Amino acid sequence: MRNRIPTRSIAVVCGMALLTSVAACGDNTASTTGAAPSTVAIDESVASLTGEYTGAGASSQQTAVEAWIEGFRSIAPKATVAYNPSGSGAGVSTFLTGSTAWAGSDKALSADEVEQSKGVCASGTAFDVPVYVSPIAVAFNLDGISTAGKHINMDAATIAGIFNGSITKWNDEKIREQNAGLELPDLAITVVHRSDKSGTTQNFVSYLKDAAPDSWTYELSENWPNEVGQGAKGTSGVISTLKQANGTIGYADFSQVGSLGTVAVKVGDSYSPISAEAGSKVIADSKVNTTVDGDNRIVVDINHNTSANGAYPIVLVSYDIVCPAYKDANTAKFAKAWLTYVTGDEGQQVAQTAAGVAPLPADLASKVKASIDQIKVD
């Protein structure tokens, strides 16, 4: 893989990123995240790293990636880094053509994608490691409720019923009986879902399939499986569409929900409001899948049926995808340095501050470090 992607390609990437929001491109103009200068010990070989390195993938990662780019710049000031928030599926596809140094994805690689990566990596197959944990909000826009900062309580079957089209009014009995004392309007529910191939979609419907199997009978996929509601491209597209009309509901990464209302999800006998801390409790109650194809992979099996007190069960584990060996030595050096920074203490704190995500639990972080150490930089 080339370490220097033509400037023209960077311009195209940045142009696409502008469709959703301004990404860090070109001279890596400082973002508005306010990330502090890096305190990471600077390796001389990394400090002297030059070239242009592009990633693409999950739009939900964009806020964190912009903050990481700013922080990474103080470790490798001569390197230029850009990210195209094209969506998990598109980002992985781009990576598998050899056009990017890494991919960001809200889902783990499939067996077919691992096999395809043999044509991109200098040796071995691509692997994925978690870079943060983030809850997926079931977000809504409902006058007098979301505008008052109130949650609406829902169990898994009710959420599934809304998104499968069987619950169509906000004052449906299934919603009212879980929200005593809340004035719910006789108003049609407008569902908003992702129109593009999305890891956020797959994580959301995976929760519905595990927690409400009688109500959600669709096959697991990165693509939205039915004709209910309207589609919007990318996380920012979903949020924008939700804000445009009263009565909308959709799903999106919590870091970008802003002032929209959010659903408190039933866990056990109580309802858990969304928060980064509540999301991390689910990961602490989950296991690493040791049966996946490929070496060095750290893939988390999320326990959507957790009964842990205070846990919020609709979460995504966001992954970065790299090769264990690259055809270009500088790209290998960049990939190892990038992931080391992103998953280290400083990178995790930067993401938490900028995007409100939960850092990796210590035991998971140690497994991630062992995988990153396998990247060959000679």
C-alpha cells in the first residue's frame, strides 16, 4: 500500500466528508473539540513520520476521530491524517481496495471480509480492535416531552413494535402503560432509519433480535430490513431528519443526539436512561468472541439481555481495522502509532471528552494492546 495518497484523493475525501460535517483535512486545521496537546512520550521514528494517511468508515466515529487527529498531530506533526465518515460498510469496502490506511466500523469484520483482506495486506489478514464503547440512542422529537428533557420508558418489544410498524401512534397503549402520568399525544409516529449500509443499524437491530425475538423477525444486516418510515444517510442525516418534524423517532450514536429526547430502556424490572457509564456496564457483562476467523482480532459479543443494575443494553463497540503488515513501511508505522495513540490512556480520554463515549475497560484494553503490538513495522 502506498504511504502517500495523492493530494487529489485527499481533496475528494474531504469533499465527501463535507456532506455531513467539516472533517479534519488538508493541513489538519484544529477542530473545535479543544483537545489538549499530547502528553504521550514521542517515539522519534513516529515524530519523523511523513506522508498523507486516510481512513474511512463509521460516521458515528467522526467526532472522536477529529479529536484524535488533533491529538495525534502533536505526536507526528509531519504526517497528514484525514477521515471520510462514509459509513461502516463503505469504509470497510474502501479499505479492502487498498485505498485507505485503516477503516472505522461499528461492526466486526465478516469472514468474507477477512478473506478478502489477503489481497490488501502484505501478509496475514486484516484485524479489528475496539477503540471505544458507545450507547446507541433511541432518539425522538416530541413537543412537550423531548423539549422538556424527559425520557420515555420502553421495553424491547415496544421499541421493536415501533420500528416494525405495528405501533403507529404515540399514545398507543403499549407506550402509555409504561409511562404513567405522561401526556402522550394522539400523533402518528414517524420512524427514521439509516438509508446507507451501517454498523449502527446492525448493532441496533441485533439488540432487537436478541431482546425481542417475537417482535423482530428480520435477518441481521447492516441494511435497514423493512419499508417502515424514511431513510437518511449517515448519523448526521438521521439527526437532521429527526429534528425537522414533531413525532419522529430513530436511532443514532449517543454522541450526536444533542437536545433530542431519548428512550429509557427496560432492563430487568427497571428502566435505564442512556449514558456512557450505563453502556460500559453492558460491556463489562459481555465476553470476547474467541471463535472468529483470523488472527489478532478482538471482537466483543454484546450481552443484549443483560440484567446488570443500571446497564443500558443498546450499545455499539466501535472498531478500527488495519493490516498486520503493509506493503509500505511508512503506512505500517502510521497504523501502529495511530492505534497505539487511539487506544491508549490519552486517546481514550480525548474521545470521552469530545464524543461522550466510554473508554475501553482495562482488561479489554490490555487485549487490544497485545494485538496492536503484532503490526510489523520493518
